Amino acid sequence: MTGPGHSATAPIPAEPGASAAAAYRAGIFDPTVLSACISCGFCLPVCPTYAQTKLENSSPRGRITLMRALEEGRLDEDDPTLQHQAGLCLGCRACETVCPAGVKYGELLEQWRDHQWRGRHTPPIAGALRAGVRVTPALAVGGLLRGAARTTGAPEPDRPHLMLGCLERSLYPKVSRAALRLIPDADVPEGQGCCGALHAHNGGSREAAEMAQRLGERMPGTIVSTSGGCAAYLAHQLGHDRVKEVGEFLLSRWDENPASMPPLRPILVDGRPARVGVKDSCQLRNGLGVFAQSRALVGRVAELVELPSAGVCCGGAGTYSMLQPEMSRAVLDPTLTQARDLGLDYLVSLNVVCTRQLASGVRRAKLPVRVLHLVELLELAL
């Protein structure tokens, strides 16, 4: 097998027998998770990068074969195919939703990048962002200057806590303000740092887990996140009972206590209900199983139009659009075509990186579609 973008890469040596395979283990991967893959190929049709390349190396099954070769010493750890494929994967975890063996591919990818993206092998952009979001005061100042939701001091245990996204508070400050209008009893604890999701997906999973625990200690009780990726990661670390994505939180609250829902009017465009498509957050949908809630909320204020590619990665994938811009655009293009053909007025995002990816794609394609976060759309209906 050869990796895309490499004209010549030595083929992976054949897998040895069981006794030979057990003779050497590099200790990079959880052996139980790594051995779970049965190479059935169910993952191939749902993998966005395999859809683009049709190369085995660019599929989950192919990448697990590479991981095994690395773990068993059949490939040198600095082999260019390992580095390339560790970065080419979107980490969308769509493969997990169809895997009959229940392979936890997301965990394997984190372990792989922990090993591949080390020292001089760390992509500069990933390293810079990992370092930048560690500086909590800088995140706070950025949000303050850009007009994100103001912090309210120490957390009150009986109130839901609005989590401020590291980059969202600077790039899209209106999102946190809209969330507060919809959850007026929420507090915004001061001193919020990064939840660790960016580190976990970019070669720093050990530090990521520590960051998640610190944030959980700083915000006891229910944490509400406006970022699907952050919600999924933090829920994995702290428990889904404590961490809720904002759409998930709102629908549950409003269904259980209709009096808590503010009056919502239909969103109209040229006198007709607005046509709105939802683009799922991969980690939220595939990692946490949360996707119906956003559609239910959109359906209360507009005409929900289901995109055929709604559950397929948009190509943003954290730092992916910066590290793999060509593949990132190719993965996004079907969504842009569908948004145009379906005559959407709004395209709803559930994650800051998705918002950035969708908005840049809409501008590039010159589409008459407005990209909004879910809470921004609901705010229009207040």
C-alpha cells in the first residue's frame, strides 16, 4: 500500500503469525482496541477521505493496518506514510457508527497522533494552537475585547454553567450572548480555560485529560457547551450527565418545562418560512449520538430541509482545514452544492470550526446562504 501524495513508499511487510506478532510491542496503542478491528470493510463507504482517494491507506481499515505495522515494528516510526495518514484522517468517527466490531477508532487516532506528532514532527500550526489555548488570561481578554458573554464570577452549583469556547469567544462572540438570552438563568464562571479537545485531537491527549478535569472542577454541576466537539470530548471525560451541548440542553429543558421556553415566532424570508439545513458536528453525532435535537429545535421556527450530507464531515475538523486545505475543501464541496440546489436560506452549525469552514465555503461559492450557529438562529425567532 502507498499513501496518497507519496510517489514511493515501501510496502508494509506481511503481518506475522500470532507468536511473532506478540514478540514485539511498541506500546503506542491500547492492544485491546487495536486488535478489535476484523478488517471487514464496513467503514470504507462512510469514510470521507477514502471517498476522495479510493486508496486503502486512506480508510479506517487501512490506517489501522498502518497502526499495527507501527506497533509491531514492521514500519519505522518515521515512515512518511505514517505521518501523512495520521494527519490526513479527519477524525470524524463516522467509521465507529457502522463498525460491527465496535472499534473505538477515535481513541486509536488520539494514541497515533500522540506518537506521530511529537517534537519536530508536530505540525507547526497544531503546536502553536496547543500552546495558545493554554494561556487562559489571553482567551479571557480576547472574549472581552470582542464582546462575548461577560463572566459572572464564581460558579453557583445550582445554575447551569455556560462554557465559553476558546476560539469561539473571539471569532464568534455573538454565539455566547445568544445562548445566554435562551438560558437566562445560566452563569458564566470566570477563569475558564480550554476543555482539552484541541489537544486531544492534535497529539496531546494526556494534557487534554488534565485540562478537562481542571475545567470540570472549576465548574461543578451542569456544563452547557455551544461547541459540539468540546461537548463530546468533555462528556467523555466528565460524563454525559454533567455535560450538555446547548441544543440538547434547550430541547430537554423546554420539553420538560414548557414554561421555560420563551415565545418563538416563525422565521420568514420573503413572507415564507425560512428554509434551514443543519450540518452536524461529527464528534457530537458520531461520538455522543446527539443530532436529532438540533433538528427538532429548527423545526419549531423554520422549515427544516435535510441535507443528504448533513451527517458527513464538513472538512473543518479542528485544525484540519489549515493542515490539509485541499482535502478539506474537497470534503466540503458536496454540502455547498446541496445547499445551493435545495435553495437554503440558512445553514446551521453546531461547532465553531464548522461555522468557520461553512462560512468560508459559502463565500467562496458565492451562495446566497447565511451560516449561523443554532442559538443564533433561535435568537432570530425571539
